[in-house]
Amino acid sequence: MSASFPDTDAAAGAAFPIARIDLRGAELSAARLRSALPRGGVDVDAVVPKVRPIVDAVAAHGAEAALQYGETFDGVRPDRVRVPRERLDAALADLDAEVRAALEVAIDRARAVHADQRRSDTTTTLAPGATVTERWVPVERVGLYVPGGNAVYPSSVVMNVVPAQTAGVESLVIASPPQAQFSGLPHPTILAAAALLGVGEVWAVGGAQAVALLAYGGTDTDGAELAPVDMITGPGNIYVTAAKRICRSQVGIDAEAGPTEIAILADHTADPAHVAADLISQAEHDEMAASVLVTPDVALADATERALVDQLETTVHRARVTAALGGRQSAIVLVDNLDEGIRTVNAYAAEHLEIQTTDARTVAARIRSAGAIFVGPYAPVSLGDYCAGSNHVLPTAGCARHSSGLSVQTFLRGIHVVDYGETALKDVSGYVIALAEAENLPAHGEAVRRRFET
């Protein structure tokens, strides 16, 4: 196993800095792969001490504290937290027609996919008069965080709102940072997407203070209630993640999202121009984004490096992409064969995994750890970001080994309803008493025995 930086020269004259990790001939145990594969990530613990005072201040002082922190961090202070409904309607009316059409397609496809995720109540009859029913009950009120920063994310509005609405969540609020160039309101495309989805409550607040205000609620500057939520979903920067960690004893959260990731498992059949374009597309998010190619084909690795250099010449966010591709989280990983490649990507557990190989569907069926799998040359991650119908809020940092992406299930709670009659309880009373005695909890057994005293 080795890691190196190739000497391919970009047109600007500098060496293109994507690491190459050679796992050929190595024993690819789970422990070896976890230590060898590139991984960036962020140290949330390091910023928790900085974020905790923000959360405490907002918990104590509500909207006033949140607006003050917004003025400090975002350089703008809205008149109030809640965006007036007429501003949502105006943003939708002014939305570019092509963008609106694209959002409508994204919404329709996401609704179709998420509708098939609905859960039905089930009742199991164990004996006459003995049933257990599992009821699926939606969370009552949910806060959906939509970040600002390097890009505008109306697609995140769609991906958070659609599964919540499909689950039957009755009360939704979107929080998104105020923008100085838009008079202290969130970006108008965010407002338009909310209006298009029928969400009438949007808060002009971002960062850790938004998470805290969602968790604890407060009173707006005009005296209106800002009701707290039961759950917070949606990605954000490290400060948002830290605030979610701090507040998760107060509210539920979807996950602690890290920087975005793409892994591509490819063989000699893959087009290096496509592979390079897809690696760049994820690196475009931010400098900590991870782009990883796993391949047994050295010629493809070499061709992909050349294609990366060529395509960077016309990449709008070249500096950001170059930093991401050159970070410790990105690499080209060489393996002995496709079987070892499958083992490698299963160990990596990428947020997004593309399969560009011979018989890609069969290979995809062997993947056990990925947030989402994109099969073949015509299913790039960009499709999933917008219009595939799948959800793009997915587990990062290897969490796909044990966690799923955002879905209707995220917003549902399973409640067991136990319904036993007298005879049904009496039939199992001896077993209950025996287990209670075995655990040295005799009062448990007594609670059953007393029901049958004569």
C-alpha cells in the first residue's frame, strides 16, 4: 500500500494534487481499509464550546438573541424572524420560469418516490384476546434547516419538505440565513421553493442560533409566537452540526451531516471524462468535499487525472474544487480487481456511490453500505441531487454502514399498542412472574398476580 501525488502538470503550471493510494497486493481487512482509505471530516467537538454559549443565550432570550447573533455573523438584522407571507408569494411570482419548471419536476418525482415509503399500521394476534398493534404516527412539528453560503439550495427545501409532508407532519417551519443583499430575508429562490411546496412559515435565521431557536422557540419582535419544534432536519456547516448535537436532548435530529462525498467504482469500460466530471461536481460543494475513485484499471486512473486537469480549466469554482480534490479526503484508489473494489467501497460507505462498470446493476446489488447508489454511466450524482426522485439528504463520514438517508420514515414514530384481555394475560402470567423473579424484580410479577387473586 502506498500513497503518492502524480506529477501531471495543469495548464497553470502546478502539479495536480490528487493522491493515489495503491492497495494492490494488500490484504484488505476491514481494519486495514478503515485506516487506509481517505477520510476528511470535521472536528465537531472542537467547536462545541464556542457554540454552547450561543445555544444557551437563545434558549434564555429567544428571538432577540438569535437576531443579535445573526447581525454579528451574517452582517444583517431582519426586522423580525418570521418572513411575511406576502414576501413568499412575491418570490414565487418572480421566480424564473425555467427554475420553477425544474422545481416542479423535482417535487413531482420526489413525491412519487416518497409516497411509496408510507407505512401502514399492523396488528399481530398472538392468542385470542391478545394483540399488539404498531401504529405509525408523524412527528407533530418539524424545523427544516436550509443553509446559505457557497450556494443556494432550493433542492434542499424539496428534499426536506416532501418526505415530511408525505409522512403527515402537520406543522413545518423552514429556517434559512438572512441575506444582506435581499434586505435581510433568505434567498428569494428559497422563499419561492417554500411557497411552491405550500410551506407558509419561514424564519430568517441561520447558523447555530437558528437551531437553538427552533429547539427552544421564543417570541418574535412583533409579539408573535415562534413555536418550538419536535425535530430538526437538514444539513449545515460545522456550527450548525454542533448546535444540533447540543440540542438533541431537547429535540430529535436527523443526523450530524459532514462534508459531502462521492465514491466512484469504475473499470475499463468507464469514460474518464464522465468520471472526472462527476468527481469535480461533488468537489464543487466546498473545500472539504470528498471525491474518491476506486478502480482496478491503471489506465483509467491515468486518463481520469488528465481529464481532471483539462476540465478544471473551464470549472467556474476552480479554486474550491482544486482544494477539495487535493485534500486528504480525496484520492484515486487502486485495487487488484473488481471484487476488491466492491470490498473497498463497502468499507468506505460513501454518501453517494456511482457504479461505472461492466454489468453495473449486478455490481450494485452487491453493495451493502452507501447512502445512495447510482447505476451506470447515465445516473450521475447530479441527477440524484435534483430530479431522480430519490432523497439527497444522506449519511456521510462512513455512517452509511449503519444509517439511512432522509425518508418518510424519518418523520414517523412507531408506537406499540398492547391490548390483552383477562384470559390472554392469565395464559402468560406464570411466564411473566418467572421472568420477574429471575431479574429480581418481584413487584413486576406481583402486579400480574394480584389481578387474579380470589
